[in-house]
Amino acid sequence: MTRNILETIEVKMKELQKNLILLKSVSLNINEENLKEDMIRYWGIERGVQISIECVLDISNIIISTLDIEKPDTYRDCILILSKEGILPKKFAKEIANMVSFRNILVHDYMRVEKKIMVDILKSHLDDFVKFMKYINNWIGKNY
């Protein structure tokens, strides 16, 4: 993996960290009742989650293309391929792959986004992004 590729991954990781700081700060006061009181804030939350998921996908695709391994057919496959390669644990990969499916709803079927799911992500799954970064950093540290 070249220095440029490692720097590109680092940029994506920093973007993900920035998003997580903002999402964590807003998650403290969010619940199903007040989530959509301020639509501008809600759209910001939705977009922050979407961009965070896309950072995960971008990092995954960079690694996949660099290693010249099996190409994914779907975004969900990007995560599962990293599991097959031993970069992510299988159980964790399946969990975070569900987040990728949620991204598709955000992008393509935004009218169906359930408040309960969004609150669950904010309250219980932001740390999945942190875990993802740790697994990627551990893999990079061992291999490059």
C-alpha cells in the first residue's frame, strides 16, 4: 500500500471522526419524541449518519482495490469481504453491514426512515464506527 493510499485512508478516518464528534454531541438530547422537532437539525443528523457510513464504504473500497481481492457486488459486500480477508471480525462485519443497508434507505427511500432506528443508531451504534476505525488501524499497523 503506497503512502498516498494510506494518506487517503487517514483523510477518510479524520472525516469519520469529525462526524462522530458532532453526532455524539447531538445524540445526548435526542429521543423519538423530539427527533424531528427541528427539521434542519434532523436533516443534519441524517446526513451525518449517511456520510459516516459512506466513509466506512470508501475506506473498505480503498482497501479492497489496493489488495486486488474479490470485488464487491453491493455496498454490503464491501464490509463482508473485509471480514473474509480477516480485517474485520465476522460478527462485527455482519453488524456494521446492517448500517450499510440503512444507508441505502437514507439515500433512496428517505420517506421510510423510522425515528426509532435513527435514535437507536445515535444512542447505541456510533461506537461501531469507532470499532471499525480501530480494526482498520490495527490491520494497517500489522501490515504496513
